[in-house]
Amino acid sequence: MNLEQELVGLETKFWQAMKDRDTAAAVRLTADPCVVTGAQGVGRMDHKTFAKVMDGGTWTLKAFAFSDIKVESVSSDVAVIAYKVKEDLTVDGKPVSFEAADASTWVRRNGGWVCALHTESVLGDPFGRDRRKDAAEKAA
């Protein structure tokens, strides 16, 4: 198996664990701690905190699909994967779909890989013009 296949497989296992609400599987794939960045800011989560986020979420991941995948080997024990992901969720009881650009840094430890950093950026205008009130009114 080449590195790209391996990392796509790891990333898929992680997303499937989120979809299945399999906290133990997600924790096994995550470094302790793991750095996470996204729309809510920057955080560092240990396994206990990550498990609470998984178990206490008001969301359900219904489906996900990757595209435009890029993989880069940093060293024999560090690799990066970046991709677009289409997500279909239920959040607070309502359906939500969006596309995002995600990246993960995987580190080989004790013979296996763990995710040490994950980022997610919702796709759209980088200046937020597509999320302004007047853009929402024009779309209505």
C-alpha cells in the first residue's frame, strides 16, 4: 500500500468513526493531545476532552465524501493529507450540508499512525462576502 492509500484509509476510518459515533475508534486514531483549528478557533484536545466532544455533540454526521486529495510525506514518520470534503449533517435537529477544505498531519508512533493536527475551513469567499446579511437577502 502506498502512502496516499494509507492516509486516505486513515482519514476515512476517522470520519467513519465520527459518523458511527465510535468514540473509541476516533480516540485511537488521535494523538494525545491533538491540535485542532477551524471556525471556532484553535484548540488542543487530550483524549478525555476529545471523547467528551464526540459523546456530547448536538450533531450527527450523515454522509461525507472526499475530493481533490493531496498527500505529502514530510519524513518517514510524518505525513500530511489535504482534501475537500462534502459533509451532510444534522445539527440541532436540522439538516446542514456544506463543503470544506480539511488537512491532517499524521505521525507514526509505536508502529501506527495518529492524527496530531486537524484543520477545517468552510469553503466560500475568504473575505466572508458570501456570508454577509446582504448576500443572504439577495439569495432569498
